[in-house]
Amino acid sequence: MKRASKPATLNAEARANQIKFLLDQFWLAQIYRERVLPMRTRAYHFGVLPRRARVEIQHTLLGVELKVGRRRLLCPDLATARYLAVFARLGCKATAIPYDITQLSRVADELESSWQRMLLLIEHNVPEALRTRIRGLLTAKLKTEIAEAGAGSAIPEIKQSTRQRSTG
């Protein structure tokens, strides 16, 4: 019986690697490493998130909330909620958030597009019996790569220039 499961495992691993290869520069962890981490960022820690929890963005009277399972995380704006939702779906413990809010919406778009592309590739290239397993393998790879890349510092680096113009 164990011999029958090994080829299925190898097949699932191979298909997961194929989807990662197809995503190429749109691989979510690569976008995170190349576009988010070089920016000025601050660390955001989710704390303990429930496994496989449903992730929703809710608009309330108090603002925008990211609901992960039964937990509600208050977000300052919709772009932040969209950005954090991607990492909450992956089950990440911490992530770096761009400090520049003008860049946050663009990065959130790229990350959401990458996530949706991955799901579409799984749907179109993987037999139905393996889809859940492949999605789990790819999610685990993403979570590991993002954790290895790090969440940055808790407080953003502030560059202070003390130069003053000469008045003479």
C-alpha cells in the first residue's frame, strides 16, 4: 500500500513544481521578495490564526476589518485589508507591510493577481482528485518562502537628514 502512495506523492510534488514554474515572475513569494521587501516596510504580526479559516474583508461603521475565522483585525483602509488578506489565506504568522500607502494598493493588486493565477493554473492543469493536495503543497511552499524572507523590522527605518542650507 505504501508503494502506491509514493508515486502519487511524487506526482503531486512534480505538478506543484510545474505550476510554480508556470507562474515564473508571478510567484507570490518572488513578488514579496523583489517588490515589497526592498521598500520601506513595517512588520505586521498576525498572532495565532486558525488553520484553513475563511478570510473576509468587512466594511463596518468603525472602518475596514479583516475577518479571519472568528478573529477580526482592524485595518486602517481597504488596501491594507486586501494586502493582509493574501497573507492570512496563506496562514503566515508575520509579513512586511509597505509603509508608503500610495504603493500599498498596487502591491495588493499584484499579490491578489498572483494568488488568483495560481488557483486558475491548479484548476486548469491538475486533475480534480489532486487539486486540494496541490493547493496545500503550493501554499506550504509560499508560507515557507515568505517566512524565510522575513517580515522586516517592527518600526520602519526613518532617514533623518540634519543638513541645513547655508544662509550666507
